[in-house]
Amino acid sequence: LEYKEGEWFYRDLYYVGNGIFMGVEAGHFQNKPVFAMSYQGNFKGMTEEEMDKILREALRENWQRTRIWKKVEWEKDDYKYVCEPDFTGSIEEIGGTERIYKKDKQIYIFYYAGGIIG
């Protein structure tokens, strides 16, 4: 996945198979990396469509609070979304987990770590 606007360039390289996914994303300004994050996750407890739907709803409804360095909890119907950073901070240094539960059973987990470069 790539996106370019002006002197900014973003690339997300990821791989998905058997309910497991992993990748790395990076943001560049003037052809120099300024941010990078690696991630790994497991959505074996749900379909890819279900995962996409729940994540989109949780993130859209919390767009003002949803930052991967801030804790977020969201619930709808039988689902609960939780983003828990390992520490409080900012985009300069991030790490933590995202989880989705259905009827109190964890069906998705996402580990992330990264931050500002330089």
C-alpha cells in the first residue's frame, strides 16, 4: 500500500495468511524516513470481513481519541475494541496492543512498535 502527496510518501508492506498478518510501515519526507512501525497480529477468531468492519467502526467512532499512544475502549453489540499502549507518550515512541473481543472472548490481537526516526 502506497500513498504520495507533495513531498510526503507512505508505504505499508504487509503479508496475510491463515489469519496471521505482519508488516512494517514507514513515512518519508523529502525521500528520508521520518517514521516507522512494525506490527504483527492474529485474527483467526474472526473473518477478514468481520475484522475490517469492527476496526473501521471503532476507529471512525473514536477518530478524535484514536491514537496508538492513547488507550481507547469501544463497545457495540457483542464486540469490544481495546487499544492499550505499553506507556503514555506520543508518536515519537509507541508500542502496545489492539484487541477485539466477542462476547468476552478475544478474537483478534495486534502488536505494534515504532516511532519517529531521527
